[in-house]
Amino acid sequence: MASKEIKAELGSLAYDGSGINNSPTFNLNHVARFSSLLNPLLEKIIEKCVPDSETNNSDELPDPDEKLDFNNVRVFSEEIIDCVGFLTLVEEQVDAIDDEFPGAKHRFLKAIHQNYKHHRRQILISESVSIKDKESVISTIRQNSDLLLQQVTDSILDNARTDLHGFCLEDVRHSVYLIVCYGFINCKVLEMPNDYS
């Protein structure tokens, strides 16, 4: 099957999510647009999270390639690698919100993790996997890693649509990809290799 060539030209943004080997193409000229979208998306995610004392912050995050391989991410691996270069933009937005509302960064990361755990739980239930059987759990996660990434992305996008109806849907979608990638890099989406050592 021949792959399609997708290009972003003349200040535009191109996306074709159909088929294999099609990934979002980010145009660096759109950093300002992503920046303006990230703030309301991040605030929406933060406001849905109920704070508690639970902390699961690890100072030692695995290499993104190691985590992609460990979780057997096949379809979204390219998108995640492409988004890594934009993560400073997300980090700046999260830090700015956290400066204004202390603790917001923790709530944001927790909300992303809760979203992931919800979809993870649904897959484990549908596959009749016991949470106590770590080998079966990671095997099921690996078989469904791309589906889990898609579900987390779709649920964030669905939550954002009503508040961000004035923005171009593709710009919102790309901003959500950045948020999910940020959650992945910070070990809030998919499994950490160290948890299965």
C-alpha cells in the first residue's frame, strides 16, 4: 500500500489520520495558536480533577523510546516522537497555570492519569484480566496501547469541544495530542517499565 504524502504549507496545518504511516504534521508557525489553545484545554482538565494527597511523581522518567517499546506502541509512536519537540510549550503553559494556581500541575497530571486509568480499567474488564496478575495486565496493555492512547485523546477532545467550539477542530486536536504526549512522557499515560521490573 502506497503511503500518502501529507504537507503543511503556506501557514496551514495538514492532518490525515486515516491509514498507516500518516501522522500529524506540525508547522512551527503555529506555535502561537497551539499556545492559545493549550491554556484553556489545560485549565479544563485541571478543573475536572479532585485534589488529594496521593502523589506518584517520579524524578526518574524513562526514555520515551524505551517506554514506547515497553508498551508496544505501534501506531502512535511516530506522533509521540514528533510531539516531544513541542513539550517545552506545554511545560511553559502548565507552569504558568501552576504559578497562578499552586498545585495545578499536580492536579493536571493526576487528571490525565485518572483518564488513562479509566480506559485501562475498561479494557482489563472487557478482557477479564485480574489486576493482581501483572503479567496479564502488561500483556493486555501492550496489545491495546494504541487504542488506549486514542481513547485518552478522544475523551480529552470530547470534554474540550463545548468550550472550544470557536477554534478550528484540527488545531484543538493537535493541541490535545501535545497534552497526551506530555502525559505519556511524564508517565501518566501507559505503563512505566520500572513498575514491572
